[in-house]
Amino acid sequence: MIAGEREPLHGHNWHVTATIAGEKLDPDGLLCDFHTVHGALQEIIAPFENRNLNEVEPFDLVNPSAENVARHIAAELGARLDEGLAPHAAVAAVSVTEATGCRAVYRPVNGPEGGLKGGQRG
């Protein structure tokens, strides 16, 4: 099957996990500040909370699938953290879980094994 079956409008309590990866730690042995990453994630997802995603940019023009949500969050997070993380670390993956057993993982193309991973979606 090329695409999933369209479902009626319904809600989710999504869980988002971001993975930051790099090869070099700072003098304190840290790759990044978790508080900075968490704060950026909170800002990115705030417009989506308790909303119909079909009415919120960019999902007013793009299907709000878990895959597209993961890709959007990864791009936004990368853009917000690039200055603080580069050149030693980057967003390696963003996982969006919409229900038990339904998870989409997006890995930016410049990261390891880039692209969408939907193997646990179902």
C-alpha cells in the first residue's frame, strides 16, 4: 500500500522525543544543554497544543501526519539550535508517537541514516 487510509478528524496526545548527536563534548563533558533543547521544543509545539492541526501552520497546507509533524519539528529545532550546537552537535532524529505502537521517526538528511522511518507506524 502506497498511502494509509484517510481517517476522520480525531485527536492525539502525542509524545515528542528529540535526539541530539555529536562527536565532541565540551570541557564539562556535555554535548548540549538539555534545558535549551527542551525550551526550544516547548516553543515549537506550543502552537499545536489543544488545536486542530489542520488549522495551524504549516499543517493548514500539509497533511498533519506523524511523519510530517516529526519532520517539521526536526527542521524547526535544527534551525533554532544550529548556532548553539554547531559544529559539534546536531538534531539527529525526532520521534513522534501518536498512540502505542504508532511512532514515526524523522532523521534529517545530514544526520545518520537521514529521512523518514515509519517502520513502527501502524
